[in-house]
Amino acid sequence: MIEPILKNHDLTHANTLGLPCRAERFAAPADMTALRHVLQQACAQGWRLTLVGGGSNLILPTSLEGLVVQPALSHWWLERQGENVRVHVGAGVEWHPLVMTLAHRGLWGIENLALIPGRCGAAPIQNIGAYGVELSEVLEAVHLLFLDDGRKVTLTPAECAFGYRDSIFKRELAGRVVIIGLTLRLTRQARPRLDYGDLSARVGPRPSALDVAEAVCAIRREKLPDPGQLGNAGSFFKNPVVARAVADRLLARWPDMPHFNVDAERVKLAAGWLIDRCGLKGWRDGHFGVHERQALVLVHLGGGDADELLTFAEGVAQRVHSHFGVTLEREPRKA
């Protein structure tokens, strides 16, 4: 069955920031036939095409012309290979329920990525990561379609050019492809990664994958607001990576500044700490604010739009740059 293309569709609940947006046309194809059909229609009609996932890392304008496509490919299955398991998952599968289901089945690899909102198709774009683990570490392949000719292609992690919150999908392939599925590489062998933050203190000496996932959920709920209750896109800014000389100068003045060695030449700083030290935690202006418990999260208090949000975010970034000389880069992308 080919899903209809809807007109003047409300996308306010299709982005976790809760920004008001209406799409001129909208489709949520549930299989490959339907997806190819709507993409062909967009090409034939010359419609501007916008692809969205779960909307957890997205800044939507008040209106979107052309066609908005939200792939709803919700199939997934397991391929067992002894102690190792391949997980084949469609782009429309919700990430967190998948993590918890696999952890409950005793599969290790993505339990540290629990409670990250959004859908699987968007995960490689951002190279999602949390608590010492990044998606690229457990990813075997990304499956995609080229928009210009409908070619189906599979990329290896090396071909995806993953970096910190970065990938080829943000650069060379931006606007050229639609991700249709992932292949994850998990294992039944216990491999807990507990060296980040206080995660090890939250679990016993021999935790299960589910124990770790539930501990991650508990920590995240303590620190981060629920998008269903208070609009937000999670971490709004990337943790800045600076030259070691810059980090050394900052540490000489602020010795308690959190920092993490990237390599011999670069150091990653904690954006939330920088924002907090500028006195901005809990700051509100108009319809947006800095969350009172986690300064890295900007929240939508209701009634605002994308332009106001970006102005507010720029004000936060300017304060940090004025105080520390460090430039913050936002994580959510503009549609």
C-alpha cells in the first residue's frame, strides 16, 4: 500500500523541541516501494525535499515547502553467528526501545546508548554517543539510497568518515542520500564499559547489559528533561575540542575545568561546564532557557519559534566566547 501524501501537515510534535512547523506536503513511507514512490514524485514535480527522523536533533522553521519525508521503515531482525549477533534494523525503528529490547536479550554493545531519543536512521548522521561509547564502535554498515538515481548503496564505518558528532552524512552526502537501515554488530559476551562518570557505582560487580542500560537511563533522567514534558533537543552544543596550549592556559586559571585528552595535540572541554561558569544555568529569556540542572540543554518553554531559539543560542555561545575565548558549535541541524 502506498501511503498518501498529506497536505499542510503539522510537524510540531515531530520535533522534540516542540517548535511550531507546518509542512506543505508530508509522507511517512512504511516500506521501500512506498519510499521510492514518494522520492520519484518529489523529483518529477520538482519539490524541495526534506528528510526527517524522530526530530530529536532538528530545528524546524515555521513552515517547510515542498515534501517532507519521514521514513517509517520499522522492521528489524537478528542474524546469529555464535557469540556474535548482527542486528539488521530499519531507519524508522525508535532507538531507545531497540536498545532496551536487545539489552533484555543479553546482547552487549549499545547498552550505554540507552534513552537517546530519535530513530535509527538518524543515529549515524550524528554518530550518537554517550557514557564512553559511540555508535561507530558497534556499527557494521549503513544502508542508503541516493536521491538522484535511486541507487541502493551500503557503506562501511570507514566510508562513513565518523568523528565526534560528525559523519560523511553531514558533509559530502548531506542532502544527497536517505538512510534506510543499519547493521549493528553486538555480542553475547559480557563487555561492560563502566569507566565514564559514576556509571560503575550504579551497577554491581557483574552487571548484565540490562543493568547497565537501566543505570544509564537513571542517570540521564536525573540530569536531562523529558522532551515529552519540556521541549528540548538534548545536548544543544558539542563539547569543544581545542589545542592543548589553549586548554593549558584555561586550566591555569580554572584548574577544576573538566577536560579529556583527545590526542597529543587536542583536548576536549565540557561545554556544559563552560556555560554554567558563565552563570547561565537556569537563565531564561523569552520562550527559551538554559536547563536548571544541565547547562548543555536548551529548553523550549512554549510559544517560541526557530528564529528566537537560534538568537537565544547565539547569546549563550557569545557569553562563553567572551568569558573563555572558546567557540561553541551547536549539535541540532536546521531543516
